[in-house]
Amino acid sequence: MKTLTATILLISGIITHAWAEPATADAAQVKISISFKGVDAKWFSALDQATMPSRKKDGTLVCPSVTAKSGQSVKLEMVQDYRLDASTLKGPIIPCGIIVDLTPEFDGDSIQMTGSGVLRYPSDKRAIGVATRFTAEEAIIGLKFKDGATKAIDLGGGQMLIAVSLIDKSGVPIKK
């Protein structure tokens, strides 16, 4: 009789959660939030207001968050493009501003994050969108995170802060 009652309740959806699959690494995604604290303003001098990170009251610059599955590379760019020569539209384009490449990998109960963060600005603007010299600083990232953790990396005279949290497919934080 107990088996029959449990089956009826399961079919009617009353005890669905008792047999529901727990959130797995396959279903989870990683929300990655990046901000900069104490970084010299020169690193953001190439950005106009439309591409500038938002500023908190404490001076921290906050970038839009990105989402990735385990093993999926994501790139956050907040840049202005510069050319080496104003007389032609051909030739290399140099992105200046913030460029962050990250790949999260689930590793048991932690998240291994690898990639790089680059800050670049034109050090000799010749005209609007034209420069021949650039200054850059790059940090190679190889960190292990717990869900909800934030870690700091020295970059640009301040810190690049990386925060990670596990979310489901709809963007809701996964509770453990």
C-alpha cells in the first residue's frame, strides 16, 4: 500500500522533488563578475562613456558579468579600436581598454579558472582613433574558486576582482 501511495503522489507531482536530479555540473553554468579597484585611470583613458565600466560609490569599476559552461571560453571586451595610420582604413586594429579571456572548469566542488586579463591604452594618440604606441599590462589567471568566492589579481596598479557563482540554465543561483 505504501508503494502504491508513493507512486500516486509521484505521478500527481506532489513528491517530484524527492526523486529530482540534483543540480549537476552538466546543468550548471558559471556567472563571472569582473571589477577593478584602485586601478590607475590611465588604463581606461581610451574608453568613451559608452564603453566605460560603471563606477560604484567606492570608486570600483564594475564590468558586465558573463556566463559560461564548464570548458567554455568567454571573452569580456570593453574597448575602443585604434589604427596605426589615419590615412588608410587598412592595417592592424589595436583594441584598447579591458580584454579578459576566461575558461572555467568544474573540478569536484570547486571551479578552476584559467585565462588572462589585459589592460591597454594608446600612449601617443595622433588623432581620433589613431596611435602608434601602446602600453599594456597582462595578468595570467590560474585560480581555484569555491562557489560564491571572489579573488583579486594585481593589475594596473590596483586589483582586478573576479567573482564566480554557480547558476542554473535560467540564471538562478544554485543552492547547495
